[in-house]
Amino acid sequence: MTPSTTEPLISSTGKLGTASHPKVWDLTIEPQAGFLHLPLREIWEYRDLLVLLVARDILAFYKQTILGPIWFFLQPLLTTIVFYVVFSRIAGLSTDGVPAILFYLTGVTFWGYFSECFIKTSETFVSNSQLFGKVYFPRLIVPLSIVASSLVRFSIQLVLLFVVWAYFFSISAVQPQWTILWAPYLISLMAAIGLGIGLLFSATTTKYRDLRFLIQFGVQLLMYATPVIYPLSMTSGKLREWMSWNPLAPIFETFRHGLLGAGMFSVSGLLWSSGFAIFVCGMGILAYNRTERTFIDTI
């Protein structure tokens, strides 16, 4: 909305302006942004809301629980114990010479971050429909807050992982490699893939609620198709070739190579994971932006 330069101007306070000294409008009406629009400037302006949403998610995780924040550590620890009993003691799966407890705890910790980003992001529209229908803010802030709050929980759980890792390192049971320096980038790739796939599913679950149940089941299947509870070295031939197309496989193998001294480090695999992360994030934003305009009518 642009003030005329030939007529008196009236500001929002009711005072007249002149052509030479026009008043600044409080509201500018602009055309709607395209589907691929990424409102970085608006997200920065609403950064306080982003922080509040992250704090809300963290507090809601253990509010009205007996053990409180201890659940951050108990969840991966209990899952690790179950995996150790089932897959190591009963099934006898190989862990590439790494102590089984540390092997499974590493996989569980990192998989937990990816799965949480994916599952919670996929429920963005359904879980926040009342909030979206009352007030305006950049809608992309909600899935970003999920990724950020999951990262906080992941960072807390890393403390447990490094305590266990330090013990086995002290007895020379593991030997870290230089590829551990890739860790921040690998975490970013996991977050990007989880966010992108979650945004794609969030755009679909507004019409087809059944997908919410399939997502939970699909995440479990995806974990078994990813080297989380077993090393990639256990596979061979066509199976390894098919698994190499899983963009998460190079990420987990590089994590293990850097932290535990086991696993496979592949530059070409990380390039594939990076390309997939960029592609799925772009498609996710496209679907999310398109759905947010009309989802309130179908939710």
C-alpha cells in the first residue's frame, strides 16, 4: 500500500501527513508469497515465539511425571538394554568388535533424534490447528521449534552417551577417528531429512488421518532398514547395494566410524545423503506452504 504524493495523508493515529513528509504506514498489504517462499526475515522477527515454543515442548515432555527430566536418560538407556538382550545375547548379531552396550546406545541416541523430528513434524497441522486458526505467525516456526526442542533433548542424551563412551575409551575398547569432526554436519543432515519428510507427511495427514498410524509403523520399519542395531558390514551383495540407497545409512556409519572406530566412511554416500536432504527439504517446504493456505478448511 503506497501513499499518494498528491493528496493529504492520514496515518493510523488520525493525523494528516503531507506529500513531502508522508506518514509511514503500519500495515503493508502485499501479494501472497510463492510456494517455495522461505520467510527467513519473518522467522527472525518471531524468534521470541520460536524460543517460547521450544521451552514449551521441553517442559511438556516431563511435566506431571514422577521422575521428571530423568526420563531424558531413561528412555535411551532402557531401549539400549532391550536391544542388548534381544539382538546381542539372543540373536547374536555382530557389533563390529565394539562393546554391544555402547554400539546400541549410539544407534538409539541418534535414531531417537531423527525419529522424533520426523514423527512430531508430520503432526504439525493436526496438533496445532487451534493455534493456527487464531493468530498469524510464520507457520514454519512450529516445525522448526520441533527440530530445535528435539535437538535440546538429543544434546542432553549425548551426555549419557559420552559418559558410557568415556568408560570404554578408558579401557581401550574403542578408538575414535578423525571423522568425528563431521558430527555437526551429520546431525544437520539428520535434522534436515527428518524435517523434510515430516513436512511432506504433515501436508497429507490434514486430509488422511489414517497416515498418522502408518507413520509410527513406518518409522519402525525404517529403523530396521537403517544400520542402527547392526553394522553395514553384516550385509553383502544386493542387500548392501539396496541399503546404500538409504540416505540415513551413510550418516549412521560415519557416526560410528568417528565415535567408535568401526563402520564405513564413504564420501560418495555422504554426498548422496546431502543431496537427498536438500531435495526433500525443498519438496517439504513446497507441500507445507501449499497446504497451510487451505488446511484450516479441511482439518
